[in-house]
Amino acid sequence: MNAATIALTPLDLCIGALLVVIAGLVSVSMGLKLERSLLLASVRTVIQLLLVGYVLRWIFDLQHWAGVLGLTLFMLYVAGRAAVKRSGRRYRSSIMDAFLTLSIVGYITLFLVTAVIIGSEPWYAPRYAIPILGMILGNSLNGISLSLDTMLEYFDERSDLVDADLALGATRWEAAQPVLQESIRKGMIPIINSMMVVGLVSLPGMMTGQIIAGNDPLQAVQYQIIVMFMIAAATSLGCIGTAYLGYRRLFDECHRLRRERITRIKSTGYTH
Amino acid sequence: MVVVEAQETKVPAHHLTGSQLTISAGNRPLLQGLDFHVTTGEIIGLWGVSGCGKSTLLRSIAGLQPLLKGSIELDTQIPDAIGWPTYRQMVRYIMQRPAFSSETVEHHLTHMFSFDSVTMTYGEARSTALSLMARAGLSTDQLHEKASNLSEGEQQRFNLIRGLLTEPCFLLLDEPTSSLDPESAEAVEAIILDGAARDQWGGLWVSHDRVQLERVCDRVIELAHFCLGGNT
């Protein structure tokens, strides 16, 4: 970006580590017994981010589509797993379905943003493609897992209502449609809420980053507007894809709900 | 057999046949090798103790869960050929404890008419609905109540009536009077038997109450003969 950025030295990082020590002291003095977790979390933060830094630098230097493809596929897989893990229930191919949905939605949105709007050359240029895909995934994930959770919970807990419609001669689509609609709606609420308050409650990470990197705040704002719209698009498409694929897996050709295909998983406590 | 009185519009008889049905709950087989044959005008009783798989059997015949073995034919056609939604219009499964959302009773009544497999409109069925409701002791004021607020007995009667509106030719009745007081039970029995006497429908009537089945059915099949043991 601009030369205005002040480079950090290893010494700066060591001083930064003192900030975590403060958190550790709080834990000790209050008897929270979080010291070990905090230490582990800090070490993981350092290692993971350094690793990401090196991988990114390597792929930026590589300037080859294969590098971008490999890394983005990995990101998509991790995001797919996370989407399923955050919901309280799953079905057999739910990770695969989430990966598929995220891939299609992710690449389409990415292409629209980098090729059509930003106009980076080539459209998959890693400097744009990777952070933008990261933002798409990181932000649409929440909505998608909410959608998935809503849908599976309903089909599991209220299968009697679905069965009642089917017994009255509803097709599987007619019986599932209100549920799918509600789950897509649930999944889209978070992004709409954050669009409502963006900039008022907190400054988005990317915008903050651009400002620190010395860019004109108005320039940063324009990017952020595109990012919000892009996340909204990705979330809505992601929720639709998730609901549709789930519907295809949970109903069979005989127009019946196969509730036994849903299994409960221990919630990791991200949502709810 | 019920003797059919001269009717202006005599519906041609339909047949519902189940052959060598084996059903299960999860992986546990419940009933094995069950055959039945019912025509319009007939009510056949399926008698069994609770937990022997009576409800599962009706659910399976309605195709809401897979049969482990065996086949079902409606007028020599399998449901796959008829199309399951259409089949379920003709073979109406009446649940013992029907599920209702918090929408109004009227919504539940009209919603069904938006389904592709329903050929008539609510307008055409409305007068039948109101007269059946009166017969079953339900008031029209209840149309505007939340369906989930109705008592169990009211829900059971309402569900039956709704199921009859689209002119099914068979009823799969799962303990249809289980939540009813004697008076409403009698009214419901009469509604079902009248339709059968007029050849509007035939039925499979599941119950644990042998006395009732002997009273309302043409034949009674004892499910114990097909039971694979193991109670729920």
C-alpha cells in the first residue's frame, strides 16, 4: 500500500505480548484458571498467523493461479466444516454440501468483485482474491450455519408438522417450502443487522486496516461498502444453496421426510 | 359387507391392497408378512396392543416411512406410478395426534387446497366442511382460533374432517376416537360409517379396542399374528 505504514519490529511484538500478560494476571488474581488456555491461545495465535503470513507471501510471490486455487480450496473446506460444526445438527453429506455451496457462492461473488468491480488483473490476483474471499467466507459463514441449524432443527423437532402436510397430499417441495423460507430468512438477519449499524458501533476490520495503511478514509469507505454488499449477496446465495441442498438430501423421491438422516452433534457453543 | 342403498351417483369401487408387508421402526422390525385387501364401502379393523406397530403400519401404508418389504397397490397401480402426493390424496392417513402449528384453524383448513394434488377449491368444499364440523360438535367460531390451542379431542375431530374434504377413497384411521368423549366418539364413528355405507370410502381402522372394532368394522385382522415381538 502506502509508505506511510510503520513497520513493526520483533521488539514491538515482544512489548505487545505484555498485553496478554495483563490478561493472564487478571486470570491469576481472580482465580479464573484460564492461564493455561490463555497461554495456549496466545501461542496458537502467533504460530497460526505467522504461518499464514509466510504462506501468503509465498503465494503472492508465486503469482500463479494454481497457488490461489489451492489456498482458496483449503479456505473453503475449512469454512464448510466450520459452518456445519457451528450448527447443532448435521446430516451425512452436510460438510460436502456446505463446501459445495460455499465454493460456488464464494467464487461467483469473488469474480464479481475482483473482475467486474475492482478490475484487478488477473481477477484472481492473490493480493485481492485471497483477502476478499476470506471476508466473504468469514462473514457469510455465520448466516449459513444459522440457516442450516434452523432448517435441521425444524425438520428434526417438528417433523410431525411436515408429515401432516405430506399426509394431506403436499409434494415434498410444498411441505418443505415454509421451513426453507424461514431458515433462509434467519440466515440473512445477521448481515442485515450489521449493515444497519456498520460504522456506528465499530469500524470494520478491513476499513481500519486500510486507514492504518495510510489510505484515504473515503477510499477505504468505498471498499467497505462494496464489501458489505458482497457479503450480503454471498450470505443470501449461501443460505439458499444450503437450504436447497439440505432439502434434496432430507426428502426422498417418495415425497417423504427422512428424519433419521439428521443427527445431533454437540454444539461447540459458537451460536445460540 | 355393507349393503349399499340405491344412490344416484355410485362411485366405482376402488381397491387398496397390501401384500407381505414388513415394517420397522428404525432398524427394529415390528410386523412381518401382513396382507390386507380393502374396497370402498368396507372398513377393516387392525387390532393390536399398544406398541405392536399399529401407527407405524399406517404411516408406512401412507408412505411417510419406507416399507422394509412388501408392496402396496391402489387399483392395481403402485403409488410410485400414481405419484405419492396424489396417492396420499386418495389414501388419506388420519393421525392419532395430529400436529398443528399456531396458525388459525381456518388457515389449516384452507392451506391444503393450495397443494398441486388437490383438484377442488376450498370454496367447493366449504359447505361440506361446515356441516361436518357441526356434526362432529365443533363450532364455526373455532375457525378463528389458533389450531394449537384447540383441545386434543377438538384437534382430532378437526383433523378428520379436514382429511375428508378432498374426497379420499380410503381412510387410514389411527385410533380416530382416542381423545374423544363418548358423545363425540359416536358422532365420529357415524361420520366414518356413513361415508363407507355410501361407498364414498373404505378404511383401515387401527385400534387397541377390540369391542369398538367389532362394532364398526366388517372384518378385524389381529396384528399379533404378524408381530415380531419386542414392545416399544
